[in-house]
Amino acid sequence: MSDPYKTLGVARGASDDEIRTAYRALAKRYHPDMNAGRPEAAEKFKTIGAAYDLLSDPAKRARFDRGEIDAQGNETGAFRGRPRGHQRPGGRAPGAGPSAGGYSAEDLDMLFGQGFGGGGFGGGGRDATYNVTISFREAATGAVRRVLLPDGRELDVTIPPGSRDGHVLRLKGQGRRGPAGVGDALVEVAVTPDKLFRREGDDIVMDLPVSLREAVLGATVEVPTLKGAVRLTIPPGSGSGARLRLKGRGIGAGHQYVVLKPVLPSGEEPALAAFLATWQPIIDFDPRAGLGD
């Protein structure tokens, strides 16, 4: 992996929020669910995750900035085999600033296993922060993701149905061990956009292309939903932008709304053109009324 800062496109002095924002944007862009058939995107997604794993951990980030570890988290040649809390003469760790009692903030970070500002104390321990990325449909219906805990254990995290982008799950007692106990694990959920569906509260909205014939004469068509395909009746005379409701097909008690988008054939239609050349609507209307208001 190259420089994690360059991988995420942030400066070395970037704040935690800037790093998190950059990661989430890239994770959504390169998520495998959004890049079917593109193995290079999946590899990029892994690289982004590894960069964020290093930079989101204050202790790892500090060690990387000091040159103690490389981008993969391995000890560099100058520090390989040296204990993390190794003191130089004078009682100060390499690159550490002075503080009372000969300990710097970086020394304390190492003692507690995580830098300050990366999470609060929970139960006398340190909270550990994780990020998991799921698809829009998984967020709507629920999912399970596996995370690696600080002690090396793997834990399957259940993400409840209806989870939103940025939702944080707290796992009691699954964080880092501190002087008086173990903290919590905080799992932040990032949701990738869907090519078909979007969310409005607990409602699901999708655009449905329909033919001119279906819009004018009406039709019954098959429509995808989060819970499987259903048959939808399009009333005659449905115009562009008409919203049809599929009751109970949203998230929880929400519904799904289908927005009609009439489209014309890509090729020439002489019969349709000849008809429209002489056709006069019964109701006179201006489709661009109100544009100048």
C-alpha cells in the first residue's frame, strides 16, 4: 500500500473528521456492490480500507508519522525489535514532546493502546472504533459483518434493518482493555448508494421508465422492490413524474413510491409522427407554464 494519506487524498495534518469523510466517499465509490465485474475496484476498496484502518487509529497514525511503522503497520528497520515504549536517555520516547514526569501524550497513548481523541473511556477501558460498509439494500433489510477486535477475536456484528448512513452501533465490553476494565466497540455504518432505489424517511423511491403507450393507455408492469418484484397497475393518462404507491414495500412501516418516466423509442416511428402532426388535444395546456415565474 502506498502512503495512506495519498490513498485517501488528505493532507498529513488532516483532522479525524476529514479523514473519515474522505474514507466514506471513496468507500462508496469503489464498493464492490457498485462495481460489479471490476476487480480493480475491489482491490482499490481494500486499499482504502487498510489506509483508513491505520489513520483512524491515533496510536498507529502517530507511529506512522514518526516513521516507526510503514503503511502496512509493520515495524520499520530503525524500530524493528524495539519495544513501543522504548525510552531514549533522559526518559523520553523517540520523537515525543516533554511533559510532566517524563511522559509525553504519545507515551500515554501507547500505554492505553489508543491515542487520545479516538474514543472515550468505557468501563475503565478504551472504546475502539470500526467502520463497516454495506449496500443500500443491506441497510434496508439488515446485514451481518465481521470485525476484528483489538484482542484478535473476530465478532459478527448484526446491523439492524433500516440502518442509515453514519449510524453507530455500540458493542458493550468489546473495546480495548484499560486499567480498570474493557471499553466498548463503536461500529459506524457507511451505506453505499443504490443504482435503483433511494430513501425518503422510511419510504423507498424509484424511477420507472415506461413507454408512451403504457403512459397513455395504461398497463400492468412488473416492478422491483426490496422484498421482491410485484405487479403494478399504471392508470391511463399517467404523465411524467406521476407517483404510484406500493403499500408496505418500504422500510418498516414505510411504502415504496414509483415515479413514472415516459420514454420514446430510440428509432424513428413514422406512424407516431404522422399521428402527432395532426393530433389536437381536447384540453389545451402549456407544458412549460410557470417556468418564467
